[in-house]
Amino acid sequence: MSDRDEATEPGSGSWGPIARVRVDLPVMHLDRDFDYLVPPDWDEQAVPGARVRVRFSGRLRDAYILDRLAEADVERAKPIERVVDAVAPLTDETLELVQRTADRFVGTFWDVVRAAVPGRHARAERSVLDSPVSEIDVAAIPDPDPHVWRDYAWPESVAEPARIVWSSAPGTDMAHEIADLITSYRRRGRSAVVVVPDAADLSRVRTALQGALPDSDISELSADLGPERRYREFLRARTGRAGVVLGTRGAVFAPSPNLGAVIVWDDGDDVYREPHAPYWDVREVAALRSHLSDCDLFVGAPARSVATQWWCESGWAQPVEPVRPPVWNVRAIDDREVARDPAASSARIPTAAWEVAREGLTRGPVLVQVMRRGYLPGLACRECRTPATCGACRGPLEITSGHAIPRCSRCGQLAGSWRCPECGSEHIRAMSVGAGRTAEELGRAFPGVQVVWSEADRIVREVADSPALVVATPGAEPWAEAGYQAVVILDARVAAPTLIGGEQLVRRWFSAVRLIRAGGQVCVVADPAMPEVQALTRWDSRWYAERELQQRMAIGLPPASRVAELTGPSSAVSALERSISVEHRTLGPVDVAGGSRTYLLTPRNQASVLTHQLAAALRTASMGETSVRDVRVRMDPRDM
């Protein structure tokens, strides 16, 4: 054995002289390995996972070291210029996770790693490395609270690694459930990574951990943090100074020594889909991480998603079922009842729902969920019902308050002199009513009652335990410490026309109704025969997810299959589809802005072949001036 070969033996204490790196380059066909020589001065720092600077085509570029080898694949390897970080940002586990995510979603290594690792900040790095590494006092962690999971039915035995799916029981607090899971792993000296949709959820989980764990043991990773703090928090997790990582979407990649569990809350939330290529999904990345590292995985949500139901039915995960309260009062009001009710058109709320709200207000706050934000977010001609659009950009017109002039929601231009292009009428009517107008009308229906209005642009995080009418859009419902006395759901008749439209409707309803207190009442303005309403009436999102899954499996739709969405110039989409030889079914093409869209569906056991062929075709296209390079590929889009 040569000296070089000895240098690469595990545990030998040194590395081979060659660094195999992945360089940050803008074209897909160069997303491959390159070999560089490691100068002796950088030998100890240039470890796999380290960020380095290399010269490529005469320019200095960032790169990550994937491996250290004895020999290069080129005759004369160029030297790396320097190692960027004092601590390699990526571990062996996260290196593999990043690459496997790129492969699964037909992207490049650097497309993924940009979301996984924040930019370096020298001052933050020094502050972390100068701070001591302290061991957590396991004996000081409180014992589990036996009441946290009392409203759930756990399986008789839990497999190893544990992969658990749970959906909320009414009146429970996900923050305390997650805190209980975290502390159970910290008692065993294991770390935990927790991913939640937004900063408000993050704050609630951190509050629930107060008194159980020291602040120094918790790292927060969120896009809301500044560059210095974000890199400091990342390094605290990477070096083991913090055993708990709480964060939003990108935290799913957070390196954490001795990882015990990844916990994801509300996996159906659209924020978990990365908006930039390759459009990876937190739920799938978390599952992939559990598979690669054998860590436990917990996925909770207000309502069971079809994807996690697929996991349960396949045996990959186990369900923890919520127990419906002994007193569960849900009333559904259909269109016929609304049509017979004169109050429904004048007060924006049917009489039956008004009575539920009135009774609830005698004892505490009442939540009213509406689907649309704004005041009057959609307008139309009063005479012929033609949608009212902007004369400059054709964007939809809206009214933002009771005294406002109609304006374009796209470009902001005022439309005070709007005239219908079809019939010439100057009069408009509301096509839809937003949270603002609903709050105004309910204020008139309940004189003297405080009205709280919460939506995306003006979110109210918490309300007091006193009578108040809380009007909120999905996802903006304030937290009520003692729970809501009643929940009324308006605008509930129609789901979005997407594959997961009904699933999202259930998720939004369950998300609001789980905030109710024991004995509270629920009123939903929708047809009682709707499966979504039946799921709410039973408080059984598993039943709905199971039903949806069976229907999709019968026609080969996700998650029974994997889907590639191809969008771009029509000829390019067709050319890319023709290059795919693996077994697949084609849906489309359909004309969209800028070209066409086609879906390719393949059985799950052929999915890796499909992603490999798509990636190979895009790499080939990136080497030439072909329009195929302009095709956008999204795997398993949520809005299919």
C-alpha cells in the first residue's frame, strides 16, 4: 500500500492530498465533481463539508469539499485558494442529505445548499468558537407531563426508528406537545430539529420550553433573523452548543450532532414548499433525512395530510389518533337554509351562525374564519357580472375600505371612472367579501362587542379571554389562551380547483376549530353532505385522508405516483417529454402564460429513473442554445 493510500484509510488521522469539490456554477451541466490539490497549510481545515474558494476558468468561486482522495482524476490539479470557515458547515449526514434532495427534486447541489447553509459571518463565528461548550444537566429536565397526550391514542408498540404521524385533538396545544417530544430526547442526551411554518409558531414552542431547557440549549433558525445572528445560531447547532434547533423551512437541513428526532408541524402548509428551484418540500426532506440517518421523525398537523396517510398505510409510519371529546357540537348550514334566511344577505352571517356566536360571546371570545383577506377583494359589473379589471394592466380591481376608490390589486392604479367594457355600465358589485368587510358587517350585527380583525397584512397573535368577535383568514387566527367559546366558518362551500383543494379546506377548518375550548360550539356554512364537512363533524381527518388516498390510487395520482410538472415554451416541453423513456403517463399539454404545461406521472418504483432522465436531459440542454433549457421542472407540485 502506498503512502497516499494509507492517508485515506479511516482513522489514520490524515487525509489524501486531493479535495473533490462541487463548485458554485450557474449552469446545470457543470454540477459535477472537480478535483483540486490541498496545500499543506490548509490540510487540517479542508475536510469534507468545508466551504472553500477555488479558481475556475480564471475566476474565484465558492465550492464545498465532498471528499478527500489519494489521487486526482486530472493530470495536474489546481490548488484550492483557501478554506472559508473555521468550522466546516456541512456534516457527512447533511452533505448526503443535500445531494439526495437535489437528485430527488431534479436540481443542483448548490441550489439546495444555499437554503441549507447561511452566509458566513466572521464576527458571529468568533463569538461562537470563543464560547464554552457546556453539557446540559439531564437531571434538571422536568419529567414528562402525563396530561399532554391524554387526548390521543398511541400505538401499542412503536417501531425503531420511530416515525409518528399525529393530528390535533380539539383544544390541545401543539407547542406543549412538541416541547414534550423535545425534552424526552434531551433527557437521553439526543438532539432534536423542529420545523414550524412561521415565527409565531416558533415563538410559541420556545415559550413552551421555558423552565424545561436553558435558553443556551436552544438555537433558532429563521429567515427573519439578520445575517450575523442567523450564522451564529447555525454554528451553535453545528458545534453542539445547542441541542435543540427551532426553525422555519430551511432548518430541516440544520446539522445537529447526535440527532435523535426531526419534528415537523403542519406539513400541509404551503410555506414548506421552497419557492426557488428545485422546489423541495420540507415534509419529503424530513422523511429523507429520517431514512438516511435512522433518526426518529414526528409529523404533526391540525388535520392528517394525504401524503402522511400514505406513509401510514404503507407501514413506513405509525399514526397517533386524536380522541374526539365526549361532547362535540358541530352544525352545518346548507345553501337552502341560507336562502330562506333574510339575515344572511344583510348581516353577512346566517341567523343560526349568529345565534352560535351570540351565545358564545356571553362566555368568551368567538372566532369567525373567512377565506379571503382585504375588504372587497373581487369586483364585477353590477349589470352583466363581467369581472372588473384595470384598464392599464388587466389586473383585478378591489376596494380596500368602505370609503375607498376601486383600485388595481396588481399595479395599484385607481379606477374611479371604471366602465364595463361589455355593457358600458359604470356600476360595480362585490364578487367576494374579505375579512375587513366581514368585520365591519359583524360589528353592526353585534353592537357593543369588540371586533378583532386579523389577516396576512395585519396579524393579531393573541386575544384575551374576554368576549370579542375575532374575524380571521386561514393561518391568521390569533391564539386564545383558554380557547374560543365558539368557531364560525364562513365562505366554506367551495374548495380550490387543485388536487389538494379539499385536503387544504379540511386543514384550514381543523386549524381553526382545534383552538376551541371544551364544550364550545362549531358552525360551518356549508352543505352537510360535503366529505370535508363530514370529517369536521366527526373530527376525523384520518377518514378524509384515507378516502382521498383511495380515490387517487384508483386513477394513479399522487402520492400513489410521482409527478413531474414541465412548464415552458410548447416545443421545448414536448421535446423534453419525448426524451423520457421510463414508464410514464402524460397529462396535457395545457396552454399557460408563456407556453404550455404538461404533467408526467410515473409509478413510485420508477421515480428515481424519471428524475435521473429529467436531470440528464436538462444537463444536456444547458450545454447548448436549445429552448429546453427554459423549461421549469417541479416534482410533485402541491398546486397540481
